Amino acid sequence: MRPSYITILLLLLGNACKPDTQLAEQRAKWDAIMAVHDEVMPEMANIDRLRKALREQLTTLDSTTQVFQYSEIQAAIFGLEQADEGMMTWMAELPPFDQLRQRETHNGMLAFLDGEQKKIDAVKTNMLSSIARAKELLERYNALPAETGQIQ
């Protein structure tokens, strides 16, 4: 049985559209990752302000008599530093989209992007929780900087 011209044409058109469909799928995943990044990146300035305010609060404490408060603030500073480092490391390790497309197959790229989505989601969680903890401590000590009032 000979394939009809219509069948051949449909097969050719289907294969011709496949790269565009793959690119759209890859781009959608990339854009979702970048949306999370863009959402939390502005919080880096708040992390710096909160870290500075916590360090200033440390200077008001006696590390020998106010051990609990001192260690609590030190832990919050460490959390903010880890959140900052997490974002910086994630950004440094993420290859550009076009470079990624050149080195990966379609399925490889989708798997890589799924992994990156999990990583940036973890970065976001870490950033927001460390910011919330720092705010909580500074509010307790009535030392919250005015610029950080927008943090959720």
C-alpha cells in the first residue's frame, strides 16, 4: 500500500513544527524559573538591611549575660547570610538559556529545568523564612528598619 501525498505532507508538517513546540515548552519552564527569581531578587536589599540592623542590635547586648538573645540574633544573621549565598550561588551556576539549549537534548533540558525549578523554589523559601525570622526578632527588640516594612 502506497502512502498518500496527504499522509506524507502531514508527517512532514508534524516534524517541522516539533522544534517550535519543544522550544516553547523549554521557554515556558525557563520563564517560570525566572519569574521566581525576579520575585525574590529584590528581597536581597532587605536581607542586607536586616543583617545590618541585627548586627547593630548585637552591639546593644552583653554576650555574657544575654546569651540567649545574642545567640538568637547570631543565628538569624547566619540564616540571612545563607539565604544571600544561596541566591548568589544559584545565579552563578545557572547557564544561559541558549547555552543550555546547545548542550542538552530536549528531554535533558526539561529534566535540568525541573531541577532548577526545585532549586530556585528552595532559594525562595530560604530567603523568605530568614527574612521573616529576622523581622520577628527586630520587631521584638523594636529595632526594625523602616525600609523593611514591605516584607511579607
